[in-house]
Amino acid sequence: EYSSFIFEAMLITGVIVMIYIINEKSNPAYKIAWIVPIMLFPLVGSMLYLFVKFNFGNIAAKGIVQKNIKATEKYAKTSERIRQEIEEEESKFLKIATYIENAGGYPTWKNTSMKYYPLGDQLFEPILELLESAKEYIFLEFFMIEEGKFWNSILEVLEKKAKEGLDVRLVYDDYGCVALLPRKYHALLNKKGIKTKKYAALKPFLSTHLNNRDHRKMIIVDGKIAMSGGINLCDEYINVYEKYGHWKDNGFIIRGDAVYNYTMMFLQMWHTMAGGAAEDYKKYLTRKPDSVESSILSQYPGYVIPYGDGPHQEENVAEQVYMDIISRATKYVYIMTPYLILDHEMKQNLMHASKSGVDVRIIMPHIPDKKAVFAVARTYYPQLVKSGVKIYEYTPGFVHAKTFLADDEVAVVGTINLDFRSMYLHYECGSLFYRTEGLKDIKTDFVDMFEKCQQITMKEYYKFSIWQKLTGRILRIFGPLL
């Protein structure tokens, strides 16, 4: 009797939500990914969209993040000495450095050494050594932790340092560890003296904050040494066993002033998990290059900017940094990424660079960890390849490294994938290296990788399974949600 009214109400609801989606600020591809299910299922699609969009479970957390960023603003300034030096000697670097500071709140640093590690395996011992060197505090923040050789070795050192009276803190993402750690594992670590917090703890009912995850990976020791990169604290990342063939990952260790930014990032997240409890940031954020003698300041070449990104920001800092590197390249841009789900702007940027004579190369996995996502990634191959972009797949296994390198002078290594989740939904971190040591090692890593990869030409693309290509094209509609 009332079916016609119910149908009209559902239709009106769907239309209102679609009008809202069309007029909001988000990426057009993200809008399409939601409009399709709303057209098919107006009421359910609309309710699901509103549930995810307004993210009620994460409103308080975002507010606290903003409060913490506000509290650290006075510490997040590039020194006048460094800014003047960049203006006088590296004017083309000034624009991106200024953007990262103004949009993200992360200053530029000198006096920082960088050691690049092309495999997670090679980071195992150095990580233990830097933890052993701690005298005051150890901060860790990771998306995934799994009991095994890697984590158990680290835990042993953390327990020892906690007993010695050091301030040892750990943040891990509850979603990332849900199948890897016991539910009350954080309580166990707290009993051991390791202050532990779970980001976005899972609840029995559907939680909106599942859409925003802490995907960062970092270790900070005494504000003097920091490690970051693609690796999580799981055995597959150091090839203790093979899950998807050989696991290709990377990371780096920096020493010096730029560690400051990682300390600031960690504290902002820690106090978000602590409900915004006050702490004396000044205790940890006092290292400024102005206090360093000029002779020491020039000890290491180049500039380093560790930076973060997350759903609390309107600016998509991570994507803008990547696009700046691509648009400014004159010789080459080399990219390693496990996932390739591009928005229109990023795709056009890559194609434009290639058509302009820049050697653009992208290294992807050959053995995927997520078959559906991999099928979507391969749908971008034809348009990219036809524009001159060279696509390589790492035949021995899976690539998890997230790395950009351009013209032998600028690189980004961190946690940021070339997909919508990293660019728009997750908390991420990376480090921009400009004319620093370590760039040659990154270049050598890329050259070695090309030798181990299969280049995907259009001839190779036509050999792909018709079902995989069809599946990929269908799922691409929902790519921004994967």
C-alpha cells in the first residue's frame, strides 16, 4: 500500500545525497565511486556514504590532532638561516619546501646524514643497534606488528630499555594488527613497561574510523636518530619466509636535525591517542639548527624534510609532493609502488612528463598481495604505456617499497603508496631528500631492480587474462574505495 511512497522517499534521498557529493570538495573519481552504488541502491548507498563521510567515530580524534598540531606550530618553523640559504642558492627547491611547511607544518633541515637500505633484510641489525644505543627515550609507530623473529628481537631490547628507566612508547594500528596480535596485547606491553596505545581500536560494531588508518612506520631514538620506510615489524618484510615471492622493501636511517620532524609527528599522534593529555613538547622539540655552529651545519650536504599527511588536513600534501617531483623533472622520474590506483591529476601528470621527454618508469609487483587491487592497477597500463611511461613488474615477487627519485637530486622514501587510501584517507609519512647523501644508493637500487623486472609493453599487456582485464575495469569504478 505504501510501496510507491517508500520508493519515492528512497529516490529523493539518493538524489539529495548525490547532489551533495557532486558539490563537495573531494576528488571526482572518489565521487563516482560513491554515486554508482547510490544509483543502484539509493537508501542503503546513501546511508553508507553518510556513515563513512561524516565519520562520527573519528570526529573527536581529528579535533585532538588539530589541537596538537596547533600546540606544536611554534616549533614547526624553518630557521631563518636555512631559509635564507635556500633562497640564495637553491631557489627551485624553495617552492616545495615552503609548501610543505605552510600546508603540512614541517620545517626544512640541514646537518642530517642519511643511510639508505634497499632491502628490509638489511635493516634488521641496524634497527637493533639503534635501539640499543638509546639513552633517554624510544618512540615507535607502526601499521603492522607480528610476533616472530623480527618483532621478538625488537621487543627484547625494548623491555631491557624500559627496565633501565627509559621512556619507551609504541603506537600500532589496531586494524593492521587485528589478525597478527592478541586483542589485549597492548595491555601486556604496558605491564612490561612499554607505554602502548592502539590507533583506532576496533569495536564490536562497525566503526567509521576503520576508513582512516595509521599507516606510518617510524622509530625515533633520543631525538637524534630515526628510521622509516616501507617495512612493518613482521617477518615477511625481512624475508624470513616468502609469502608472495621475494619481498622487496626499503628504508633509511637518518641522524641529525631532521629527526626533529619525526619526533614531532610521533608526539602529535601519541597525544591524539591519549585524548589530548597535555605534555611539555618543549622537552622534546628544542633542537634548532640556529644553535649549531656553522662549521657543523655544513657537515652533510643537501636538505631533508620529513613530513606527514592525514585525513585531518584539507591539503593532500603527500600527493602534491609527488606531483611536484614529476612536474619539475627534466631527465627522469623513477617510481616504486606496490599499488597503482591513480586519480586523474596524477595520471595526467605522469603522461605529460613522459610526452615532454622525461624518462618516466614505474616498478610494480609481479606477484600481488591483493589480486583485486592488482587487477585495477593493470587497467592503467595501456594509457600510461602508450604515452611513453615504462612499466616494470618485479618478477621475483612483491614490491612494497614506496620511493620516488628524479634527476639525481631529489627523492622521497616513506610509507605513501600511489593509491587513494594513502593520498586521502590514511595517516602517512615520508622524507624528502634534496641533494643529500644516499641518493646515489637509491639510484643504484633502481638500476638493479630494472634488471630483475619484466618490462610490460602493449604486446605483454594483450597477453593478460581477459577475465583479469574485465575484473579490473569493473572494479576500477570503486578503485578509490579499495
